[in-house]
Amino acid sequence: MRIAILSRNPRLYSTSRLVEAGIAKGHEVDVIDTMHCYMDITSARPSVRYKGKKLPHYDAVIPRIGASVTFYGTSVVRQFEMMGTYSLNESVAISRSRDKLRSLQLLSRKGIGMPRTGFAHHPDKIDDVIKTVGGAPVVIKLLEGTQGIGVVLADTHKAAESIIEAFMGLNASILVQEFIKEAGGCDIRCFVVGGKVVAAMKRQAAPGEFRSNLHRGGQASLVRLSPAERKTAVDAAKTMGLNCCGVDILRSNNGPVVMEVNSSPGLEGIEKATNKDVAGMIIDFIEKSAEPFKTKTRGKG
């Protein structure tokens, strides 16, 4: 097979591991900088051009698209889909998962556990939003934040009001969520491939920190999932329509709750914590699944 990996940096651990795994299984693998692609959009022969040349046909594409380039990145993925290339994660599913508000609404509609969450546009609704999620302490999140950036814990009602007013003063869109104190600064990253949890790790926040992201000093370790946690992760991935994703779960007194579904999860932390060849599992899934024009959303916008 000929596989393209859409990534801005071939030296990133996740990108290099996918290249290594693909080559080890006998495939031809190219790394393509998403932002250097440009598209010839025609009804007869859609194509993707790269550095002055028309790209060859690829059997499959693996999108590794950063949150800051979601709009253009998903446009490139959609162009590949129009050309009949199989995408590990479809463009519409990536866009859906990147919209935090929409993601939570979809998870809620499917009855998947999640923290009580509030969203408002006008400052005069701040007090009621805080009360709606159970009162302080609350977690305040920027809708566009990633890797723990733009996530703030407000210990008191007054602090929450001040932070929300500050964000709204900058015209930032925010979510207000209940603080799951019993999680103890710990979350679980479930790595889902093809409707199965293939690996899972526990991430413990650094001392004095409530965000468990590895980029913020969190420590990763192996974890055993309960059947409910495994089902929650699989259901969340299915709800987003993602074949490959990281589902972040907290252990609450009311069972597992989903914090986020990541369409481009990093491989370094999960592979080192579990000693599993997750990159190889992704290539195996593509081998079994890739078919021309298999994308379900083709032609639906």
C-alpha cells in the first residue's frame, strides 16, 4: 500500500513511529506537510498538489492535524477523500471532535457519562451557569484550548466569576464544568483503534497541578480498565465517528466521565507507558479497512 501521513514535522515521535511501522509492514510511506498542500478542486479530476507537483494516488492517509490548523487540515483530508483515498479518520469526524461544545452535546445525547457542563454567551448569565454545574470549585475551559492550555480551576464562586468575565471580555468562548475532586488530579487516556481499546494509561498530575497532561509534567503509568471504562471509551469514539482516537476519562463517584476525545492522540506517552506497538496496530487496522471511496461522508459536505 501507499500511505500518506499528514504531519507538519516528520521528526515528531508519533509521525516517525507511524512511518517506521508502515515500512516494517512493507508499505511505502510519505510524510506530507499539510499546510504546504494546495488543492485543484474540479468536478472531474480533484487533486492535491504539493511543492509544485501533483501528488500520486495514495491508498490511505493518516491525518495528524494540529488544532491550530483544523480548518485547512480537514479541507486537505476532504480533498483526499474526494479522490478515493481512505482516511484513517474522516474529515467530518475530525471537525466534529475539535468542536468541544458540539462534542459534549453529542456525548450527552448518547447518554455517555460526562461532567456537568455549562455554556453561556452573555456575562449576566455567569452566576446561574456556575450554580448549574454544582457551584465552586469549577473548571473553566477555552473551547479552542489544547494540551491543558486555557484550562483554569476556580476554587471559589467569586474567583470563577472573575475568570469568566475576563475570558468573555476577550470575546473568548468558554465552557464551565464541575470539578471532579475525587479523581485526585488523575485521568485515564484510552487509545481506541477500530472500535477497541488497544492501550490505556493513567496520567497523574504534577504536585500542585490539577491538569494531568504529560505536556504539563504529568506522569504516565499502566492502568487496568473496568468494563464500564472500556465501554465508555469505545462509545465515545463511535459517537464522534473516529476510527483512531484518544479518549480521556475521569473516575468519578458516578462512574467514568469523558473529558475529551482527541482525534490526533500522541503515541509517545501511551507506547512508553504500556510497552505496546500502538503504531503497528494503527497500520494493521488500515490494512484491513482501506478501500477506495470507503469514506462514508463523501459528497455530504
